[in-house]
Amino acid sequence: MDTSHNTVSNATCLWQKILWADGELSASGIDGDFGPNTKAATARWQTKFQVSSDGSAGQNTWTAAGNWLRNSSYGTDGTVAKYIGTSFIIDATRDSDGYYHFRDGTGIGRIAGYNYRTC
């Protein structure tokens, strides 16, 4: 997610949850807006995980985060995954269209997409 576009979205919410899971962003910072706090947290995350640090959640950063996804043994369709953060674990599912689903801080299910922000 380049900070020049798609900066306000549920995809940003999911990225912020990853930052939170790795101790780089507080839970109150998960608002779906890729602002200066998220950019700084992203740069710290990139340094921590040895990704070129530009503060933008682009393809290389998402790929690096994908290294910490693990399949889970529960669920009927095998699409449940866990992001294993250094501080917290996040459950996510991927539907047949390739969209990731995650729960926000109140437990409500959300879809990670770029055209809306509901987190």
C-alpha cells in the first residue's frame, strides 16, 4: 500500500493490525488511515524484519509479512490462517475470491479492501 494512494481503507486496517501484532502500533492506532503514525510504525516494522525501509506497505513489505502466516487446523474449508506477530496473533480467513477477512477491535468481522473503511 503506497502512501500516495489507498491510504484510507480496510486494507490499511489489516496492515495496522499486523503492526499492532508486532508491537509497532497501539490498538488505538488502528483506524484505517495510513497517516504519519502508521508510516513511522511501518518503517520500524520494515527495519525489524529487514525489508527496505520506506514507510510504505508495498509488495515487498506484504510479502515479508506473509512469511509469518500459518495455516490453522480449524475451520471447515481450510482457509483460516494466523498471523504470528511478536506480541499478538491475528486470525484471518481468505475467501474464494482472494479477499482477507479479519476481526476489528470489537470483534466485528471486516473484509480487507481498498474501496471502503469500516474498522
